[in-house]
Amino acid sequence: RKEVEQDPGPFNVPEGATVAFNCTYSNSASQSFFWYRQDCRKEPKLLMSVYSSGNEDGRFTAQLNRASQYISLLIRDSKLSDSATYLCVVNVFSGGYNKLIFGAGTRLAVHP
Amino acid sequence: SQTIHQWPATLVQPVGSPLSLECTVEGTSNPNLYWYRQAAGRGLQLLFYSVGIGQISSEVPQNLSASRPQDRQFILSSKKLLLSDSGFYLCAGTVAEGYTFGSGTRLTVV
């Protein structure tokens, strides 16, 4: 079983749509959680951290359910510029250091 | 703030040739450094991490090695490249909880 699992998509949605991505993780010792965005042939960039209380940043809302080991990302009012791959990432402290474990990503394509 | 520099951006190398990718860090001291690889259509796989000069740990057995000769320098190497070494190589650094990625090197082994 992969440590971080995501639906690979692609999600093809029209502008203005609301889209939700889900992610599950297997390591119950995971300490912190993130969504990263990766544009084609570019490095990943941090989109937002994810907290148990849920957090919102403009059109983006992230949720964490530690009991279910489940993370979600909701994008409202999709824009063309939201087209990218969204990576679910968990931070695990193991062997004396922190390491990021990445999901394979969910691809989003927003069309006019 | 921390900046990660990587070069080259793209590289085409023949099978059996050596490899050296360099990553340097600017703006922080004593960062934890990481090498990740992303194969086409796949997620990022952690290859090596380093918590200090000369301290390297490998996550997966492979045809690659890493070295950290200076606090802010992290090098990924191979003596003989394989076709399966093709991919997008990313260096990352972390201080406290913040992670920063370099812009990556796209390696194609032919």
C-alpha cells in the first residue's frame, strides 16, 4: 500500500466549478500535512498547510481527519490558472529527521 | 529566506556515463537537505537526505549516491547511468517546518 494515495484524475471541469480532491495516508505517526501544486515540468510549490480544524485560503479549503487518516482540498470557482497537478503531502518524523512523503498527484484541467 | 539553486536545468546523458548534479542553499545555515526523483507520471520519491556535512542517508537502494561536502552543498552522483535513472531530480531544503525546492534537473538517459 502506498504511504499517500490520491486519485490521479484527470479532473476536467469548466471554469467556475467546484472541485474536491481526496487523499489518504497510511502512517498514523504523520505529523503535518500539506497540499502542494505542481505545474507541468516545474518544481512543486506549497499551496497550503492542512490543519485538523480545517483552514481556508481564498477559494481553497483544506480539511484533515486524523481518525480516518484522510485529507481533502476543495477549490471553489475554478479558474483556468488552477490547472495543475495537486500533490497531497505528509510530513513524517522518522529516524531523527523530518521527511516529506508525496502522493502521486491529482491532475486538474479547467476549461473555458 | 531559503533559496535552493540547482543546475543544470536539463541534461541528456548516454547510458554508462557518469553524473553529477549540484544543489546549493542560500539564506540559511545547517538545513536538512533532500534529493527527490520524479519519474514521468509518477510521484516524488525520496532518494537521499542529509542532516549535516558528511551525513547522508539513503532511502532506497539504487544506482546513485549523494555527498554533502559543505553545509550548503548537496551533490547527487552516479558512476554509470542506467536508462531507469531518467527523471526529474529535485533538491529540497528544510529549516524548521518550511520546505523549499530547487527548480529541478530533467535528466534523460539515452
